[in-house]
Amino acid sequence: MSAQKTYRIAPSILSADFARLGDEVSRVEAAGADFIHFDVMDNHYVPNLTIGPMVCKAIRPHVRIPIDVHLMVSPVDALVVDFAKAGANLITFHPEASPHVDRTLALIRDQGCKAGLVFNPSTPLAHMDWVMDKVDIVLLMSVNPGFGGQSFIASTLEKLKAVRKKIDAYTATGGQPILLEVDGGIKVDNIAAAAAAGADTFVAGSAVFGAPDSDGGYQGVMSRFRSALASVPQ
């Protein structure tokens, strides 16, 4: 019998109430979150402007769980160092945003963080084939990055299967563990399908931070996520 798979839920603060951000991240941690997902947009690589290292540093004392920083920026390397100093634990970036993908992955690890690559819906997976030894996490976007609240792109399920196959083949030869994360439009009614396709880490923004108190709030939606994941065949 295979071991029970570990699933991780990473609420994205892009959908949180920024006037009460410290309280928001503390509450989702208490509700059972595994990571805090931190979306960094520069109005250059993506058409939106969000938050930087100062906000990461500000929320770090409010949570004990890892902070998972997704850099939607170009250039990448200077912000890698700044976010590592601000308390990030995992840092992912888009390969097309860095002129030297291998070097940027090494830089992230040199800062003491887990390193990863992010693939947009139409970005080919070939970038990961030559740097697997430096990758701790692969993030697939199931929406086009830039804004929260978008609908899940169904073709991501086939892409998840393709990445899962690559990861499993690599780890079977003695490679390090690699998380497979999915971000965009994740809801209670589709998280099981994403897990069945191979994802083990799930970013959810509006589904978590928009959960009404009348339906159990953060605790309620996290419980429904866990129940849906428990239904996935191992």
C-alpha cells in the first residue's frame, strides 16, 4: 500500500483584507493553512502592481508557517535577495523573466530558501528539464497571472499530469523531492481534480479569504478543501 499523500493549502493574501493583514494571515494559519502565498507583481512582467519585501517582513512575525513568494517580476535576482532577507521560505519565478534560470535558482537556494519555477498556461515545460537538480517546487498557473478571482483553465489538468510524470521519473532516480503547486481559480469543487492530476500544493485566494462567516469562514472552507482532498484515490 502506498503512503498517504501529503497535501498543502496555501492561501493567497492577494485576496485578503490588507487593512488587517496581520490578523488575516494569523487566522488562516489557525484554520489549517500550510503556507502563506505571497503574490508579487511589478506592472511590467504582469499588468498589475501589488506588494514587496516590506509587507513580507511585516507579516513574518504573525505566522509560523512558511511564506511562499511567487515573483511575477522582471528582473528577478535583486528581489530574490530582498525577499529572503524579509523572511520568505520558498521563492518561485517565471523562467522567461530571468536571462539565467540556472543562476537564479542557485541564488534562491544560496539565500537559504526553497527554489522553484512557475509556468503560465501557454509556457512550455522544457525550461525545467535542464535544472531539475536545483528545483524544489514547480508552480503551474491555472489562470493568466496578474489578477485574482479568475476562473480555472481546464487544460491545466493535462499539464499537471505531464509535470507529475517528469517529477516522478526524476525522483525515482534519486532526485530530491519536488512539490507540484497549482495557482488560479482553485475552489472546493475542483481541488480534487487538480490533486488527481498530480498537484500536491494548492494556492487559493478568493475561495479562502472570501469565505462567508455564515458558511464557517476560513475554518469552514479549509475543512471543505481537506474533505475534497481526502476523496482523491491514493
